[in-house]
Amino acid sequence: MQHNQEHTDHEMIKIEVNLDDIPGEWLGHVMDLLLDAGANDVFYIPIYMKKNRPGTMLQVLCQNKQKSEMMDIIFKETTTLGVRYYPISVKRLGRQFRKVETPWGTVSVKEGLMQGKVVQQAPEYSDCKAISDKKGIPLKLVFQEVWKQLK
């Protein structure tokens, strides 16, 4: 979902579950399924559970209307028997994109706007990586060039 205007989204939820008996290979698969289903964010945190067992906390941020679909994926694809979920609000900056010319090609830069002013800038990784791969130059050099152009 693209958000051009600064706003607060009050229709979000966070779903979380602690997993201690799931193969690590499955975690990437679950993340892909959740993101493909429309989750805004999915991440894992290493934790220690009762009896000092190592585990993983799965957290999913999504629209409240997606809650059932996300829980279906979690129950079908992981080893959990229960999930926790919380209503949350998310403050979002407005967003715009600009193009920056480098000696090797054009890179999109995402800008975050607060009260109409740019307060965040981030070169698009995929543009920088494509230039790095195509031109055979270090990725960090492409990023450095973009940052130089932004100053």
C-alpha cells in the first residue's frame, strides 16, 4: 500500500507467536507466505522460552481485516497451538520518490515527509544492486555516490 500523505493508521494489528519446535528452514517459507498474503511486515526475534529452550518469536504487522488470513497461515504452516494479537496504531510519514543520476545509471530514492518536509531519504536497494551487478562495481560505492548526490 502506498501512502503519499503523512497519517496515522488505527486499523492495524500485531500478531505474535513463540515457536520452539519448528525447523529453521520453514521460517523463511512462512515469512514469504505472510508477505505474499499482504502483511505489512514480518520478522523473527530469537528468544529463550521456559526451561531455557531457545526459540523464535514470529511477529506480523497487518491490517485488522487481514487478521483471519494471517492466523490461518500461521496455524497451518507453523507448529503453534495459539497466537497473541494486539490492536495498534502506526504513524506513517508521507512518501515520495525522486530520481538521482549516478555515473552508472539512475537510482530511485524514497523520501519520507513530515509536515511537508523531507526528513528521511533512502536509495532503493534494488536499483543500486542492479547497477552494482551490471557494472561490476561494489554495492557500497553505488550507495556512496547516491548519498553524495543527495547532499
